[in-house]
Amino acid sequence: MKVYGRLSAISTIDTGDVPLAKTRQEYAKPEASGGVAAGMRCAGDAPGPGPAEAGASAPQQVTITPLSRDARRETAANALVVRPATPGLLAGCRLSDAETAEARRPTREGVMSLILPRAYREDPSRFDGRSLGRRDPAYLRDYLPLLEFLHRYYFRVVERGFDRAPADEPFLIVGSHNGGINAPDTAMTMLAWYVQRGTEAPVYALIQPDLFAVPYLNVHMMKLGGIAATARMAIAALQSGAPVLVYPGAGDDAYKPYKDRHRVSFFGNDAFVRLALRFQVPVVPVVSVGAHETLIVLDDGRERARELGLAQQGVERLPLTLSFPYGLALGMPFNIPFPVKMQLEMGAPIRFAHTSPASDRDPAVVKRCYDAVVQVMQSMVDRLVRERAGGDRAGAA
């Protein structure tokens, strides 16, 4: 068994420079009675059905009421986290000083070979993640063939629902995180978006701010639409009219045990709800099945990190994983994902009706909206799992 020293959590949304709420809510298991969440229902639903029944058919418009090692840092940068751990809209954890220094160090094989050559002609000091103007559609067009190859031949992705996203307003794309630090479902989500909308249609992904200190990786990320994960940049992107991609479950979701691979949980990270309420924008859910089988997580390693005193150094987890080519390993190696077939679905927009911008300060409203989003996404995952099981049985027959 190998132990890997690169232990930093997947990127975090940091800085509370725009305080929108003063407390962080700890959430219990959502109530399952009375519609999508207790005290809420979906417009158009008949009275009474619970979330399991609602998930039995294709989702409708929902209105809620009350691979080389050189590319490893790129894949880490694609993983997005909302962690409202301190007062402020998107306040949260930073990488430790030691982890940040390690992330800035070049790999032995040189600087990230999957970055397109044109990125090296740029001045990396101008790509700090603090501007919306560095996104480059031409760069995206040249980069997409690699993702298309992985989509078609490696992960054999079947996606649907990407035509459900609103066409004329900003919104949050909220995903369930899978597959560890490589997060293959994130890359496939971005590809599906651009296939549906074209590279001229902007979408911004919130990325750990410290990663923008890595020369040329920062150029690459910003050309693909990455921006620093701060409240200021999230708000700027929404105010520009563009959608924003975020994964609230963070590393807790990406490194959930294999037995929980079909469970949607954001671990109480509610900043995306407060952001949606404050700016009255819809939440568009996206889920996947199969992505969390590209890396086998045997345990999340949180208790192990505490026992070893790593938590005090900013290392939240030391997971035990089974991966290629490392086999059984401790830590978060930049593995090559297993070639597992992946299903990907974007759901109908979730709109928090009968709320106002001030609702982001109401813990009860925030919790109900949070629970509702989780339950809608869980019903989507459950449906994909059933479809997958049915397809496997049909193939065996």
C-alpha cells in the first residue's frame, strides 16, 4: 500500500467579502413528507406525492414554494466547492501553506503537457482568476476534441437534459461531486454544455483561488472559463448574465465511500442556496451515475486525518482508495480514472418561489430550499440507477 503526501482538499470557495448571512446551518436529514420537502411543494404537482414518487418520471419545470501526471493539477482545478464555514456568503477553508507551496511546484515532467501551446505565449501574471474577460472561445474549441474522445470512447457518456437550462437568464449549475480529485463528471458536464450551447455561450466555473498562482495552469483555467472562487467573482459572473458551475459537497462528496456513491449530500454547505435567494436566480441540478466508480473510495479518511493530527494542518481527510495505477493507497493520488460508463443528467430549473433577496438571511427558508434541492437531485440519481440496472439486466438476457 502506498501513501501519497499530496493531501490538499479539492478547491474551496473562499473569502467572505460580500457578507450575506451571519450563521452556518447544520442540517439534519431532510423530512420526506409533504412534497419535495416539509412545508414546500412543486408547482404543478398533485397534492401529497413524496419525492420518491416525483422522481419516477422525467423531471418537469420545478418551482419550489415557501491523463498523464502532467495534467493532474488541471483536473484538481475543475473540482468546485462551496464551503460557508465562517460568516459571509462564500467564506471557507484555504489550502495550508505547505499544500499551496506544493501545488505551485512544477512536476518532474515539466509544466502540464495537456495545456495547449498557445497558453505559454501569455503572461501568467495577468491570469489571477479575478476577471471574467480571460475566457477564450477559440481555445475552448481547440481543447474540446480531447474531452470528446474521453466522452465517446473512454467514459462512453450518455447524457440528457442539457436543453432544459434557461436560455435568457443567469443561474447556478449545482452538481453532485464524484470520482475524487480528478472529478471526471465535471469535465463531461462542461463538454455537454458546450455541445448544447456552443463555445461562445459563457459558463464560469469557480476554482480554488490558490491554484491561480500556478503559472500557465492559471492561463489554461481562465481560458476555459475558470474564475477564482470568491463571493465577488461569483456575483460578478451572475450579474454578467452567465451561469455559474459549483459543487457544494466539496471533497466530502468527492471522497464519499463507495457504498454511498449513489447518495447526494452537500454536508450542510448552503452557500449556493443563499446565493440563489439573494439574486433570485434558479438552481439547475446536474447529477451523474458511474463517475464515482472511476475511483474506489474505501473510506473518506476524516477520522484518520484527525488521529494523525493532520486536520490541524488543514488536511481534512486521508482517504483509503483503490485506483489505477497505484492500487491500494492512502491520500489523494492523481490517478487514472477507471473507464466506467457514465450517465449524466441535467434537471429542470428549480425556482424558489415566494421568496425575496432577504430570504437568504432566514435560516428556516434556507434549510427548506437546501433540503428541496438535495431531494430533487436524489430522485434524479435514483432514477438513473434504476435505468442502469434495467439496462444491465436486458444486456444479460
